[in-house]
Amino acid sequence: MGFSCSIAAAILAGSTAFIHAKPTSFSGCDGVCRDLHQDFPNQVLLRNETAYALEQTSFWSTVQGSASPICFFTPENANEVSRAVVIARDGQCQFAVKSGGHYSFEASTIDNGLVVDLARMNDTVVSDDKRSAVVGPGGRWSNVYPILQEQNLTIPGGRMFGVGVGGLTLGGGISWLSNLHGMACDNVQDYEVVLGNGSIVTASPTSHPDLYWALRGGASNFGIVTKFTFDAYEQGKLWTGQLEYDSAANTSSITAFVNWGDQLVATDPKSFSVLLWDYNKDAPQLPSRLIFLGIHC
């Protein structure tokens, strides 16, 4: 997930513009993409390239995949992100930031603008004392968890493997471990951030504390995060389970789940559970199923 810089402008213009109007072009975006391609020829995907079409299909939602940016830029470090921000600013080119691209609307892409895709910034490095881990914003939890698991560690991250680290954490981040350790953003020690003027800063409780506060759920409105330092926790094996009910049990199951959950939070913070409604697209005439997913650590 990410937050397109075009969204704020659209909201100011009115919700109708946000829903219906798509820009035909942003001033200078063609030139910005040319400049980036000149500086980083192997990291910019243009519309006439095969790799561009593959990049469009990398989004979780077909809504995002249908957007048509002028180009995708895939930086490898904070300095390259800074360079892109400055070039885009000087060229008056609006841009979106992509971490994992796991969202239902155009949050991490943009029509006729620039997409800064952080996929190459995906390292996970555990500290020597095993009390923290530095994670790149372009990592997906499917890549992060196995690295931590090798050292019997974890961090409160995404519940789905395909979700990106950056979008989930900046949006708050519900985790299977949230009852025990809080949201993902509650476990960030500091952020490396590229600001709108291209400067690179560290946001923590003691350095740029206002920015640190804003990033804990404020999405990518305040800068592009290029590193997260998370608290790390010892983690052994887990118990997991799944129960399924037909739609006739919806009301009674939901009531039982709510009552049980109220007790669970107070008595067993190592547990976490969710209810899902499952629609079978291959048999839409069948009633939906109610699925209970639970975990205990």
C-alpha cells in the first residue's frame, strides 16, 4: 500500500473529481521520466517497454493495475529516492509511492504520473542483540518473516504474506500479535524518511518527534520512508486453526464471537482471531460461508 500524492489534491477539489476525473497529464512528467531514465537507465520502466506491462500486473487489485503511469522508477536506496523527489518537484510531476501494491483503489499508482516503486529496497537486517530489525519498505512479509524465523524472532507485521511492509506499517498495521504487542506502528523505533525537499532524516521519539508521531498511522503523506527499525521479539511455534459455518449461523456465530472476544482480550493476549465472509465466485448461488481464523502464540 501507499498514498498517491494526487489524492490530497483531488480531495480539495471535491469528492466528485476524486471519483470520476482522471488527469490526461501532469505538467512535466514526461520530462521527469526522461531525466530519471538518463540517470538510472536500468531502473526506469517506460510505457513502450515489456517490463512496464509486467509491472502494471504486479498490483493486487485490477483497479490499480488499470492505471497508466508515465513511468515506474525503482530506486535502490534513500539517495536515489531523494533524487527522484527533487526531479519530480522541479518538474511539477505528481507521483505515487508503491510498497507492496496491496490496495483496492489507486493508492500506490497514478494515471499519467510517476510511480516510485520501492520493491528493490527489501532488505531485512537483525541487530546483533536480536532486539530490533531494520526492514526496507519494499519488502513483503513473505520475505521478512522467514529471515526472522531463522533466529526464532518475529515483529508484529502483516497477516497476509503478499502485503508490503511500507503500506501496512504507515497505515497502522493490524497484526496477529496486536493483542500482545500492539499495532505494527507501535513497534517502530525509528524511520528513515525522504522529505518533500529531498532531505533525508531520521524520525524517532528524540529526532523529529512530530514527524515520528505523524508517521504512526499517517500513511505516506509526510515523506517516503526508506527504512523501518522495528522492535523484535522471540517467537517459537504457533497454534493456528480455522472453523467454517454456513450462512444460517451468521447471527449466532457473530454474537458468540463478540462475547468470546471481549473475554479473550483481558484473559489471553497471546491469542488473536478474525471472522471472514467467504464468497464462492464459482458457485455464486450458494450461501456465503462464515470463516473463523485463530492463532495462539
